[in-house]
Amino acid sequence: MRMRRFMAGFGEFFDTVGSAIAVSAALRDRRPARPDDLMRLGIDPERFREMTRR
């Protein structure tokens, strides 16, 4: 049972890192980031769209 919990945590870590990479790539390419990636990172998609570059 412990190993299963460890593997679930490990998978969640890679999901989070993958979302961070996807959002970073979207910003670099000047395209909108996917809402589910933003939510996984704890970012409100609506507020994120309101941000502008300065």
C-alpha cells in the first residue's frame, strides 16, 4: 500500500512539472495557456488572461 501511495505522489509531481513546462512554452510562443494546466499550478485562468506584459 505504501508503494502505491509513493507512486501516486511521484506521478502527481510529474503532472505538475509537465503543466509548468506547458504554461512556460505557451507564454514563450505567445499563445494562451490551457486552463487545466493553470489550475493544476494554482493559477486562476480568468485572472491569468487579464495579465499583460510590460
